[in-house]
Amino acid sequence: MADPELSMQSGGYDVELFVDAPDYDLICTICQGVLRCPVRAACHHIFCKKCILQWLKRQETCPCCRKSVNTSLIFVMFKLSKSIGRMKIKCKNEIRGCAETFSLSEQYCHSMSCLYELIPCPYQGCRAQLLRRDLDTHARNCEHWRQPCHMGCGTILSHRTQAQHNCYKQLRQEYEARQRNHRAIAAALQRKMRRMQSSMAYIKRQIGLICESLEVMDDLHEVEEEDLGEGSSNSLNGNNNSSN
């Protein structure tokens, strides 16, 4: 007998999904669902792969015959899996009105196009969930609807702004805004250039003053050297006269 707790955690396919009641041989003993990825143990009992692997984590014996089960001797039954994939099932959205039936292997493809699939509104900020068939109607009235202008001007439109939108006017406004921005940038650059020119002129004046100061200092130094030279000469002449 299957463990109820483990049966809830594992799962083959829900029996109720199938159009015709599945054969007893296709039911997993562990989860009581139709075999999903069926595997056969060495004792020839068949289970869902996920179910038997979870079961063996708790006890290493077959849930049917209690014989020891070696995981390396568990084999996937590909042909049986393909046969189950061909079985007809009902749409999971039958309760919402979908009457389609299709092969189990086509379940995913159908869910991607089923008109009765419950999906969230694709527009950011809207929390509505609706049937896929109602999406277009909802989009025409959704206050969160946003789309770029179909004429290619790049403007993101809402239902409120769509009726008044004029591409030429919008592009003209954007052009004028860019022009104002460019003029403001040019004026700022000109002001910066004037400040730099003023700073350069000030630096040149300071350099000129420094050069003049250096020249004056050089002149004074030369005068001092000349005075020292003359003083030395006079001293030597005085000494010579005294000697005579």
C-alpha cells in the first residue's frame, strides 16, 4: 500500500485528465496517478521515476513486493512512455469552458494557445488576471496600457494620450527641446571659456611681474658686484700709495 504522504509529494498524471479511464496497469502504485516517465525495477514492478526514487530514499524495498531494489537496475520504459503520450486527455481549463481534447504529448503546446488559460495582464502595474481570449478586449480598456507610437516616432502612448498624439508636433517639440539644451550647453561652455581666458590673462600678468622682479633683482646684483669691485680696487690703490 502506498504511503499517503509520499503520494501527495510525488505525482504521475492526474487520472481525471484522461478522456478514457486508463488501464490499471498504467497506474503508479505509489502516487495513484498515470505513470509519468515509467521505470521498471528488477522485480518487474513499474512506477513513476520520481515516485520510486523518493520512495527508495526512505526504504530500499519495492512498495509492492518488499523485495530489495537496486537503483542501478532500474530501467526507463521508453516505449510505454510513448504509448502513454498518445493517450487523449482533456484540457486542464475544462472548468473554465475549454472542450478541447488532444494527446498527452501535446499538452504543453495547447496550454500556450488555449483561449481559456488564465494569464496575468502583460502591462506593468496592472494586476488583473484574465482568460487569454479576453486579453484583447481588456487591453483596449486597461488604464495601464502602454505602446510606442506605430508611426515610429518613439513616443510611448497611453489610452489617454493616444487620441491627441501628433507625430510632427511631438518631434518638433523634442527638436526644440534639444535645441534649447544645446544652446544652454554652448552658453555654459562660452562662460567657462571666458573664465579660463581671464585666468590665463591673470597668470600672464603675474608671470610678467615675476619676470620684472627678477630683472630688477639681477640689476641690483650687478650694481652691488660693481660697487664691490670698485671698493676693492680703491683699497688696493691706497695700500700701494702707503708703501711708496
